[in-house]
Amino acid sequence: MLRNLNILNGEMPLKFDSLNTIYTVNLTTEDDYLKLDYEISDDAEISVYGNKLEPGLNEVVLTVFNNEDTISYYLYVYKEEKELATSVFKPIEKEEKELPNYVAPAIASSCFLFILLFFTLLFKKSKKCRFN
């Protein structure tokens, strides 16, 4: 029924044999469909199902039929995913800004005053009232 099959825009590792009904295909272009070159018997017709390819694994089924027989060939097509634009461009590097000269002494002074206040409250002698 299907005498010959060639994939014009992909690679099919196995040579076509009409008795083998399962093949793998690697799509080598950015096409959205397989370009098929086939030869069928004179009295046969062919239908192609699933030839709209998405990135990843796809199944394309070729069904050859006549009045007496029907046979389906399954092509498992792997289409590479397109590279995202974010991975093509380098990320923008952040520019380091220098702090003004007064920031470090201000932070150090604030920390010192906080610690001083904390110790003052912690170790403050409590005055007890004595009545005589």
C-alpha cells in the first residue's frame, strides 16, 4: 500500500519498510508540519492526521486505504522547543551605588545608643521605698 516514504524537513533514523508501521522523526527545521514525500499503490488513498506540530513529542498518523485493506503508519515526531528571548539576551547588571559618607557613622551611633539604653534599663538599680 505505502511503497515509499521520505521526510523532506526531518530525519527518520530507520529506512522505510512498508511492513514496519512505527517510526521516529526528528524535525530539523522550525516548520510547524512535516513535509512528506510518499508513493502509494494506484488504487489506494492516504489520509494524514496530526500534522500540526507543537514543540516536544507529536504523533502523526498516515492511514493508507483502499476497498480491501487499511494500514496506519505512526510517526513519532520530536520538534525542538524554541529558545526563549530571555535566554538569548544577557541580564542587565545592577550598578552598585556608593553610600554617602555619613551613613556608616549614623548607623554605628544608632546601634551604640540602643545598646546603652538597653543596658541602662537592664541594670538600673531599683529604689525601694523605706518608711521609718
